[in-house]
Amino acid sequence: MDFDLSSNRRATPAQELLVPIRHPDLCFEDGNLAVVAGPHYFIVHRGLLCRHSEVLQKHVANIQIDARRLEELVVLELDDTSEDFAHFLRALCGSLSYDNTAGTFPIVSAILRLSTKYEVLGLREMTLRHLSMPWPTTLTMWEMREKAATNTDGLYAPRNELPHPLVVIQLGRETKTPQLLPSAFYDLSRSLPSQLMDGYVDSNGVRHHLTDDDLCRVLRGKEAGARFFSTFIVTQLEGRGPSPHCLNRHEDQPSTKRACQMAFEAVTFELIRDMNGMVCNRNSDPLFTIAESVLMQTRNDQPGMENKTVCRACEACRMEYVAVVQTARMEFWRQLPTWFETPVDNWG
């Protein structure tokens, strides 16, 4: 008796000695098909599987009449884990809700893997929409993600909220979803090279590593981002003069007349030191640091009170610089698929 080895495979002699355990939750009393996945079996309605997936429909149709039976029902044997199939089945039944926190990532990834494998396109698209919020294709969505991962003290702690980008890259490769990759690669590129080499140990003690090709991609992308940032400092900050509309341009006092230029010199010094990045746990993050070059002059502003920042450019000079920063950050974001060698349609 031959089964399709990709899914409805025949158990090996060792596996035949193991009696699968009835799943405690996902066995319907009026089900007409037993599905074995891992150590558990599920009693389901074959119509549910066949209606959503032509791939599963073909596997069900290929079950031989003398196939193995459980509870007098024919058995469909799958090579998925029981945990993954349980999440997938709940999603098919419409009884699963989840968010985008790190704790629910195993659920979301299981649904994406199986909906891809069994070509359940509607479920796959819905899952990708959920994943596109923390791993977006637009800078606006990225900024919302970063804000959500920053606590009230201004400390950036994404691992408390989001899954590790390394496992997202692995999921993107496995499920052929390149739209998840550039933002995950950028997130990972903010790690130290030693951390990239060490990989990531998940909550079950399993260590994950990038493939050699992806490790090279993230290192090359990291270098490209650093080069963009250093070029930004040289071309937009070092020696930056006042705006033609500078409010201090007619001042008689030389120090006041040069106040805006001095402010940008102070910003340049702070960016090179990267002190704000270290304090906020955001070092090696060019997108954040470029935006920070604007915010560091106004962070302590209080409405209705005189600003006390020692080096602060006038409103005209700052607004001109804000436009430069916005353009630079958009260009940086547009370059991510190129830098990390992961082409994506409709990026940015």
C-alpha cells in the first residue's frame, strides 16, 4: 500500500508500534476522518479539509480502502507536528484569535507554514496581514512598531513584545514570503556581529542560526546602512550652514548669529558619540539615529515655556533640516530590499 510520502505517508515499522493519542480538544463527535499528526490523532470532518484545501482533498482521495483505522474511521497520516496541526485546524474552524506578540508567534508561524503547504490561500493571506504589522513594508508602519516596543521610560525592548527577527527570517524563507524579510533583516542587523554569529536560543532551548548566505546578507546590509549613515553625517550635518530664512541671520552678536550652525555642530558630535542610542538601547540603528538628530533639540520642550536647550537651531533652520531628515529616512527604507538582497514588490 503506497501513500504520498509528502503528506499521507506510511508509518515506519517503529512508528506503527506507537498508538496515537486522541487529541483532548479537537475531536468532533460526528467527524468522519481521523488525522494523525505527531503523537496525536484528530477526529475531523473531511469536508472541512477538502473544502479549504485541494492538496488535502487529493490526499484524502488517495486513502486506500484497507487503510489503517482509528475509532472505525479511515486515517490520513500527515508529517506535521500535532501542535502545528492543532493551530491550523482551529484557524480553519474560525475559533482562533491571536495577536503579534512574541508568545503567539509559534501559533502564527504554524498557521502560515501549513496554510502555505496545503495552499489554503485565504488563511495564508489573513496570517500575512497579521505578520505585516510587526514586519511591515512601509516606514510608517515600522515607526508604529518601534513606538509600541518602547516603554514609558524611553527604553527600547522589542524582544519583550516581538519574536526574534532570526526566526522570522527562517519562516519567511520556509513559506516563500519575501515581504517579511527586509524589515526582519534590518531588525537583526542592529545586533552586534558576535550576536549574529551566536544565533538565537528560543524559550525551548533550541538554538537557531542563519544560513551562511543569509548571514552574509545581513552583514552586507549592515555595512550598507552604516555607509549611508556616515554619508548622511558628512553631507547633511558636518559644516551645515544656516537656512536662508534663519531667524538669527541679522543678529549683531556673533555667537547668536552662529547659534544655528553651532546647534548642528552639537548634533553632529552627539551622533558620532551615539550616546542617545546607547542610553535608549538603540545603538547601531541608523533609522532611529537620523530621526533622533531632530528630536534631541526639542525633547524637553514644554508648551508655553521658553526652551532651555543649550544648542538649538531656530525654527526656520530646524524645519529645513526636518525635510532633509524625512527624505533621507524614506530613501534609507527604500534601499533595504537592495541592501539585504531580498527583492520585494511594492516595497515602501
